[in-house]
Amino acid sequence: MGSNNIFSGLNFLEISNNVLSMRGVTKEISSTSAAFAFFDHLACARGLFFQNPIKRVSAWELSEVHPALCAIDDLQRKGYYLAGFISYEAGYALLDIPFEADKMSNVPLIDFYAFETVEERTLGPSSDGGFFNFQCSETFSSYQVKFNQIQEHLHSGNSYQVNLTFQNTCQSQGRLEDLYYKLSQAQPVSYGMWANLPEMQILSLSPELFFNKTKTHLLTKPMKGTLGIHERIKDLDKDHYDKLYAENVMIVDLLRNDFAKIVDPCSIRVDKLMELEQYPTLQQLVSTISGTVDVTLPFSTIIKGLFPCGSITGAPKRRTMELIRDIESRPRGIYTGTIGYITPENDMRFSVAIRTLVKEKEKWSYGVGGGIVVQSTAQDEFNEAQSKASFIARANTFSLIETMLYNGSYIENEGEHLERIMKSARVFRFSVDDHLIRQKLMDAVREKNQPYKVRLLVDQSGQISVETSLIAPLPSVMKVRFSKTHTTSTDIFLKHKTTQRYLYEQEWQKAQRTGFYEVLFLNEKDHVTEASRHNVFILKQNRWYTPPIEDGLLPGIERQKTIERLDAEEKHLLYEDILTSEKILLTNSIRGAVEVVLESTP
């Protein structure tokens, strides 16, 4: 294969004996399972699982795109399964549009892996995990500048529709498979997938089919046009309907023309026009186009004829891609490219890579956008783009918690508790109405005249519940022990009070059953952190100490007050510090500060 000129300049990887061999470069890898991917089947959490690749084809430069596609064809003809992606910017090579190298993203233009077999797998319910620290790269004012540039081109006749996009970022905690499951429950789609690749991880919840080839039948389902979740087409005013119709029909015409390059022209049909598909927060207009092809039609021919999908460029495709290149401030990368797989029988399924998150290093990036036509308004388009990413935050299925003391007259430290829950809401992108919370709290304690524990819960959608209960008396013996399970100091859920606290609940129940008041934890560095329901203070040589937040613990309201009252110092503490301390205090908002005795070893 190396002697064939078509592979000149191509990164063609052979995975064997834990070594990746590239032309002129050899890299050691830890396992032949360096890449694996799961493709969901119609949102049923059951799909094809690709693992243990034996070959890799990747293109990092525009000059490598055509050779890479030929290499993929060659591997398919040899009987391999292939799975991978094509980044949006590869389209500039396919359409021979100039594109500056320094504008490339950090991911390959093409990245495919060859597998000898695949297996079916069903995903189970996910464990703890979630998304946080959401950031948008685009302000409305910067978006409006680009929107206005596009309107000038539309009015000048340079394009009829331009798909304008921008990038957002967030972080996550949890296993890749669990995060995908959470996302798929928040937004069930037909073309979801997740992948762990050498340079990145991918979570794709795409609702849009780029193309599906089954034997001689080729199908595409462009998605263009968005409605609110409760809107109905028949109730739209004429201007709104005309805008949606123009968006969709323009792209249908574009894709019919693209189909004519590779499909028997007499077989091309528009099977459905502007069919409404419903999702949890919006509705999308989808059309279906089909045609007949030769059973052996190569993947490269399909891609050269159709890529990138017209629904994420606009029309006409070539000129509009030039405008996108000049107006958008960042490369799209995998977003709006395509992701899918090919079988040895030459069947294929590829999605348009929208609603897709790509993780490099510590952050996920995900693009959002929409088609701009003459009738569009900047604010509506910006809001619509942001709404398309709301499913990510909705994957946070836990609730935020605040536990407060009602002393018979008022809720103590109510302002501090609400400030903390609002901070957590911003981190995890929860909708929280602090005025409504105050009203709910007031209603919950209105007729009570003795101390109560007040437990506030808020879910991602902003639903509020308040529970009150009498405070149980303290046990006569206040002994504590250490858990044998260590925590991780970087676990974000330790720094925010949420219902996602399985380990703490499990260990607290064990402690209760064996006669202990509380259970304490050490982190991965063997630093003392906190108890399951309290912060920790110790007295040594007439000085009070408490672990720092960086060791992985909740910034308790009572903790801060106790630091100020005792003039306590934040310090990394070890088990030996607890063992040799003169006093151990546990603090929380219900109990205040209580003295305990250690009667266990770690």
C-alpha cells in the first residue's frame, strides 16, 4: 500500500503490537483499544460498538483530504468496518476553495478507524456526572456585526441563505458513556454517538441525517427551520411561514442538485417536505430526499458529491462557504461536518455533526447556529442558536440543595444560603428564581413556632420544593470514624450541595447502622476533607484548623462563621492530625458546632 502514489503525504496508521506506525513517524500507544466508538440506533440506547481498531486513516492538511478518502474506500473493499468523522473545513479541499492553514482547527480534517468486527451493546442508566462552567464565545453585539455583514451579502445577491455559527464551551465530570446516556435522555435523537479517540472525545446528539445508504437506496434528511415547542405551522403569520419555507426549500433544492451528481437523476424524489419533528425544547422542519445508486458506489464519491451538507452552509454552497470562511471568527472543526460508519457490505450511515461536543484537554467545545435569510432578525437568530444547546444543561438531572435552620422565628443565614445556591445554579446552568424561592420558604415556615430543619431543592428547570422536619435530638455518644473510600479533590460535586452524593449517603448509612454519629473522608492525597453532613475543625496546641476548600469539600455557611469566630486557619490536615488533636468539632447549619470523638482508623 505504501508504494501507491495515491497515499502520498497521507497519515496512514497501522495499529499493531501497541505501535502506531505513520509515514516517517512511530508512536507507542498504551493499547490497541486506543480508539472506540458507539453509534446509537434511533435513540434506544442500543447500538453498534466499535473497538480494537487495526488501521487508522487521518488527514490533517487540505492536500491530504482526497488521498484519505481513497484510502477509506480501499479499506472498505478489503472487508473492514470503518467509523470516523470528516471536519467541516475538509469541504474547502473538496470544493477547491482557498483556505488559510492557520485557520484550521486542532482536530483532523478526516479521521477514520478500521475494525474487523463490531458488536451490539446496550447502554445502562448512568451514574454520577454532569456538565458545568458554561461559556459562550459570542456576545450578542459581536454576533450582530456578523449578522449585518451577512445581510449585506444577501441583499447584494451573493447568497440566498448563510448558516452563521459560533462556539461555546463547558466542562464535565463523569465517564464518557454515562455523559452520553444523560444527554440522550435529555434529547432523544436518531443519530447519536460517542467516541474516545487519541486526540479527543466526542459526544454527538445529532437529530439530522446527512445520508444513509442501504444497498442501492440513498437517503438524506436535511433539517432547516425551527419552531418553538408549542408553535403550529397553521398558526404562523405569513412572514414567519414564508421565512421557514424559504429556508427549507432552498436547501432541498441544493441537495437535489447535489444528489444529481451521484444518483440516477430519474430516481430522485422529495419523499417529504417540511415534516415537523419535535424535541424537548423546540421543533425542527425536516425534508426527505431519496434516490437510487449503484450498490458499489464508493464512500469517496458520495462525500465529493454531497459534503458539506447544504443545511449547514446555505445556498449557493460554494459562494456561501467563502462568506462563512471570511465572516466566522473560528474554525468549526467536527461541528457541521459528518460522523458515521461504513460496513463491509458498503452500507453507510452518516449524521450532520450538529448538537455535537468535542473535548480536547479539559473543555468541551460545541457549536450552535442557524440559517440566515433576508427575513431573519439578529436577536431571534441569536436566541434560537442558544436554545439549540440547552439540552446539555438539561442532562444535569440532579437537584441543588440548601439545608437551613428555622429557629422558630426566622430562617437563619437565609441570604448566605440563597447566595450559595445561586452560585451553583450559574455553574450548572440551572434556572433559579430567587424571589420565588424566598416566597416558597416563607410559605413553608409561616405557621411554625419551634425550630425546624428546612430543606430546599431546585432542579435544572427551576422547579422548587421545600421540605420541613423536626430536628432529631443528638445521640448520647458522639463518635465518628473514617471511610475506607477516598474522595477526589477535583470532584466539583464536593464543592456544591446537590442530590448527587451517593458515596456520602452510602457511607453515612453504614456509620449510622454501626452506632457512629458521622463518617469522615480523606481525599486521594490522604488529606482530611469533611464529614458526610458537616465540615471539620480540630484544636491543636491552642490553635483551630480546618481543611481548605481545594481539598474537595463544601464551603459550608456555618464553616465560614466558625472560621471567623474561632480565628481558625485553613490547612491541609492528615489522619494523624485528627488522631492527635485536642478537640474535634463538626459544623453545619442545623447543628451549629458539635464536639465528637474519633473511634476508628482510616
